[in-house]
Amino acid sequence: MTDQAMTIEDAITSRRSLRKFLPTPIEHQTIEDILHLASRAPSGTNMQPWKVRVVGGAAKAALSEAIVAAHYEKSDKYVPEYKYYPDSFPEPYKTRRRKVGWDLYGLLGIEKGDGEKMMAQHARNYTFFDAPVGMIFTIDKVLNTGSWIDYGMFLQNVMLAARGHGLHTCPQAAFAGYHAIIREHLDIPEEEAVVCGMTIGYADMSAAENTLETEREPVSAFTTFYDL
């Protein structure tokens, strides 16, 4: 195995969705370098459907404050412009989803039924988990499923490139429901849909929540080989 392949493998296996970050600043050029690398993601007929808004400082603080306030309104008017999850979860997805949720809450000492603490933990999404930089990703609404698949590859590239710079990330679909607020703060036109947000920064590895490691199924559970 080459040194380059080892580096790629390390980036993939060390990438995790972390939920507490240090306030350590990140240079503008570092973010630009990460996005430059990520833009090499494949896309159908090279359409490159990704658009990124990067927020820090006062802009990030204002956006976070507005979304946290809306979060505590508990209003059903804040919904994404696209459907991320099904209305009900069949197995094995239901069990996997519940397990990761309760594993995280267990590390944080949040018991079942403690709605107040669950609400507060979820609100931390909107402060970008204390990181100094946040990203909001959008896509032109005219584009279709293929471009959303391409977008997923771009997002993965962002996260892996961040690892190459010693940074960690947390991709956050939670932001999509607050697209109206985000649109207002970041001057996003109606023709674009908010795909997700992403936290990026230096991880606080002393935090209990950052010890969470999710399980993965073995290759044999999701792969069928033919004549190989």
C-alpha cells in the first residue's frame, strides 16, 4: 500500500461527526484550500451543483442566535424544502437510528423523557457546536436527484479534506428546516434550496460526546458478489 493510499485511508477512518469544538481560529486560506480540493468531486456533465456560504465571527453569531430562538419556538413552520427522512422507519434503519441517538445521550447524561435537555442539545447544532467557522450549502432548485447525489460526494470531499488539515467536521441536515432564516441572513435567493450546514474546526477531544464511535455493518451484510 502506498503512502498516499495510507493517507486517504486515515482520513476516511478518522472522520467522525463531532459535537464539541475548540474556539481556535481557522485561517481563511485553509477553508479556501479545503473547498478547492473538495471541488474535484465528480458531477454529472461537470455541472458542479454546489454553492457554499462560509460564516464566522459576527455573521455566524447573528445567524446562530436567530436559529436558536426559532428552535425554541417549537413551531411546525420550520421545515426543510426537501424530505430527508421517511415518515416511518422500517428495520434495520429504526434500530440504527435509535441506537446512535441513545448512545450520544448516554454519554451526555441525558435520560429518556428529558425533553428539556434533548432540546438544549439539539440547539447546539445551531451554534455550530462552538466552532469558529460554519458552512451552509445550497443547490439550485431546478436541479434533480443526480445533482443531489453529486452534492453528497462534494460534501464527503469537504470532510476528508478537512481531516487532511487536522480539522474535524459535523454535517448537519438540521439547518435545512431554517432555510427562511438562513436565506435572510446570507442573502440566498429563493431559487436555491438549503441542503445542510456543516461545522468545521479543531475538535475538543476532552468532551464526552466526542468519544462516540458509531458502528458499521460488515461488507458481507450489504454486498453481493457475482463471479468475483
